[in-house]
Amino acid sequence: MFLTNVLFKKAKSKMIMVLMESVVSGHQITRIRERLADKLEFIYFDPYIQQDSVYKERKKIRSIKSS
């Protein structure tokens, strides 16, 4: 193996999978967003309370390879 192969950094992926959590009940779902985008926050149906609720991004789960 050549030394140049060791020195190359891996290219970061453009998309990441994040964990979204309901502010009201704690229900969790996953979504995919761009790495450089702002944190996600949206209104979505919460099955625990049977109403729409605000979901906020809680943490990054993994990177997604782009083709």
C-alpha cells in the first residue's frame, strides 16, 4: 500500500439521517436531511395523542451515501 492512499481523507456524505422527536409526547421518527442544512423542525401527525405536533431534531443517527 502506498503512503498516499493512507493520507487521503474520506469524502463526507451530503446527506444524514436524523432522529426527530415530538415535543408533546416523545414519539420518535427518522428523516433524512442535507448535512449543511439547518436543523429540522416541522409539524407532523403524532399517533400517541392523535393530533398534529411539533417535531424537533434530536440527534444524528448516521451518514447516507449518495450515488
